[in-house]
Amino acid sequence: MSGAVLAVSGLRVRVGGRTVVDGLDLVLPAGRATALVGRSGSGKSLTARSLLGLAPRGAERSGEALLDLGGGRTVDLLAAPPDRLRALRGREIGYVFQEAQASLNPTITVGAHLAETLGAHGVPRGRRRERGLAALRGAGLDDPAALYRAYPFELSGGQAQRVALALARALRPRLLIADEVTSALDPVTQAGVLDVLRADAAGPDGSGRALLLVTHDLAVAGRWADRIAVLDGGRIVEEGPARAVLAAPRHPFTAALVRAAGPLGPPPDPGEFAEAPGAVR
């Protein structure tokens, strides 16, 4: 486990009597962004959600997923009881869902979401607003005080995704999982969200946290991930440094993904775009 925040070994997930994930091995190093890529329906999201006990009802999980808690302590996520997993979600593992609006309660404000998350993990009431505003600011949102009072239905798609990101990052978890978080965003907003995620992985002191970027978009993986793991048939068929995998894919499925993606240019720079007065992201 040296240098690894999470080490997954032999993960199998059966749903409805069908094996969807079949013996998956994956190591997520500290300070690195790892992209889990594959075709739609390949089990990428199921893999990620199974690690947190969020698989569909009746799903059967087996294998081992050791999360490093620091100080020589580890926990096997696949063996942990539900109450233990609830305690780990948020504090040790942050999860950003694909459908940001659907993951937010429309009847309570953004501030209430943040206060509830922080309070559930022991942050004193008097510090929750300060921590919540800092989380919104850290997710790249302008005027966090106004957004703190807003309801989810008042947010744009980009704002909602950044709020979901703020919720996942509020307690600075050691592992951050982003599940197809940019699929519904425009390219500029997409770049901004991914920049925040990538900066989290790098960390200001070079240590950072582990980031698992679940995506079907090889262009996203190539531009923002350090490593790429390719999932096909429920198993990792190829894994390595992003540039090496894209430049010289060894597995036929990876080669097909690379051909389909076409030339991978640099990510769009939000600073290069003039924003219309009054526009929101």
C-alpha cells in the first residue's frame, strides 16, 4: 500500500445474476489523477459506486479494496459494514455524481446542503458557514455568499456541478471520485471543473489526494489524467501513464478508443473566451 490511497484487488460485482465487473485490479496513488475509461455500460460507474457501498440493491460484491487512512491504518471498503461506509463517505472519500441537479435536494439551499454535510462529520455549527463558503470558492464559484443562499433549481448546470464538487471536497477527503461529471457541460465549463479536480490531485505541497476520474471520453482522460486504466469486459485490459497509453496502445480495444477519439489537442483555456455581461456558468 506504500504511496497508494486505494488498492483494489479482484473486485467482482454481480447484478441480477450477471457478472458485470470481473476481477478488477486498480491502484490509486496519492497525488495522481487516474482515469477509468471504457465504453458506455462497461461497468465504470458500477465499479466506483461499489467501492462506497452504493451499488444497486441486490448487487453482490467480492474482492478487496484497501483504503489508506494514514498512520498505518487501512480499511477494506468491501468488508466494511454500512455504518462504517457512511462515516467514510465525505470525510475520507468524496463522490461527485454525474447528474449534479439530481443529487441535490431542491427544497433546501446550497448552504443547508453544505452545513448538513459538515455537521454530519463533526464540524462545529459556528464554523460551518465559513467552511461552506470556502468550499464553494475552492470549486471555482464566484460570489459564494449569494450561492450559499440559493436553491438548486436556481443554478445553471455548470453552477450545480461545481456545487456538487464543493460538497464532495468540503472535508478534504483523501480520495475523490468524479463520475462522468462533465458529460453535460459546455467545453469551457468542463475545463474549469476538470482544472479544479486536477489541482486537487496535485496538491499545493506536491502530495495531494488520489483522484479517480470515471469517463467514457478519452480526450478528457488524455488531457487531465496522469494515468489511464481501460476497462473492457469487466476487467482492466490496459493501464499506464496517460501519454504512453495514448501514444502506443497495446490492447486492441484501447487502440480502437484512441482511433475513435481522433487527435487530442490541449484543453480549452477559460481565460481565452470573452464572457458576455451577466452570463453565468
